[in-house]
Amino acid sequence: MTSVPGGLRIGALSKRAGVSEHVLRAWETRYGLLSPTRSSGGFRLYSDDDVRRVRRMREYLAEGLSAAEAARAVLAEPAAASEPVAVRMAQAGGADNLRAALDELDERAAQLVLDQLFGALSAESVIREVLIPYLRELGDRWSRGEVSVAQEHFASGVIRARLNALSPGWGAGHGPRALLACPPGELHDIALLSFGLVLRRSGWRVVFLGADAPMTDIENTAAKLGPDLVMLSASDAIHFESVRPELVRLARNRSLALAGAGASAELAADVGAQYVHDDPVTAAERLAER
């Protein structure tokens, strides 16, 4: 159980506000952002005003403020009236309804479900709790022959378009810069797109090259822009193995991270890169907190 009468446990706060528990604890201890009470059993309980402060913190970070500056700005704001409790997972059936609509190639129905989800939960929660699990399940169903190529392409297109609509002005701001791309041959870029979206909402500037990016273009762009991080994502190890020399060269000059099912700790160590194993939302939140 994640919530109790009179307040939210930290897991529920994490889902409601779209911030990992690790980051919430850091914001509470370092900056005093949250004001939990204690249950009779000794659990920390968080209020709707804590949810509001976390969301405002994210907004200030997206504007380019440091974590300390953002926390001071939030704490200086007058207390707001408690906001209504968000509808859980768009009345608990959002994920199932989304799968049904996309299986039927019904874009209108799918968009209505997405409207409900994004209206009830933060973008981070929708991505982490609904979209990423759905896409993993879709891939498994496709491999078993339970959905067609047309259904898989349709669903991916709808979700990619919706995430793109949430990410205008990726290069704006004054935060660190990240260069995101999929190596040659890798066509699945939604997880990387999700990572970039959450990173941008945390104040980073994002340059997104997307799927099937030539390594020459990735290296040239990195040399031109001097990003603080280059993140490459692939669903199959073969896409990394085919460009291993280029990865080694890129890692010599830039902070390189490898993600996706095709990445591994061994490969990352061999080429001199970081290995990212978290889901895209958690990975972006952890990076933003450093």
C-alpha cells in the first residue's frame, strides 16, 4: 500500500508528482522542500501541498534554475489551497483502454485515453507507469505474432507524436546540454525520446538526433556543440557492436552513456562509457539530481 488516510506515502508522492523517491528524499533533506507528518506507525506522510511544491520545483528547474535556487523559489511562494487528488491512472483503466484503442488502430480513442492520462498524472508518471510498460509488452506481443507490423507501427507513431508534442524548445535554457541518438540500424527511439523529455523538464538543453543516426553525424555534432553528455540507445547489442571503434573514439572526448536493452555493463566498460540500466524517466531524474 502506498497511501493512507490523511496523507501520501513517498511511493504515491513519487507517482503523483513524477519524481523518483531518491530525488524526493534528496530534496527533502537538502532543501527542506517537503513537510511530511508521521503516521501512528511512524511512516512519513505527504500532503497535496507537497505535491504542488514538487511540481513547482520541476517547473523552475525547466527554466534553468539550479536545484538550490529552485527550492528557494518554491519555498518563498505563498501556500496554495490543496489541489484535488489526481485521478489514479485515469480511473484505473487507462492502460487497458490505451492498449485496446491502439490494437484497433483507433487514433481518436487512443488520443482521448492519453488526454485522460496526462490530465490525471504528470508526464513523468504517464511515461514510466503506462507508456514504457505498454511498449515493452507490445514488443513481446509482436515477437509472439500476436500483433501485426501495422499495429506496432501505428501504436509507436501515435505515442511518438504525443511525446514530441510535449517537448517544444528542447534547446532553450541555460542548463547542461545532452546529445541523444540511436546508432545506425536502431529504429526504436521512443525510450530515448522519453529520456530527453524528462531531462528537458529538469532544465537540461537537449539535442535529439533520433533513430538510425550515422556515427559520423553523431561525432561531428558532439565536436561542434560540446555537450555535457552523449547518450546512445539501442534495443539490440548488434547495433553497438557494429560501431565499437567509433564508441571508443567518442568516449575518449566526451562523457558517453549507453542505454537500452542492447547496452550492458561489460560493453560500456570496454569502450569507456557509462552504463545506464534504469528506465528512461528514472535515469533522467537521477542525472538531473547530480
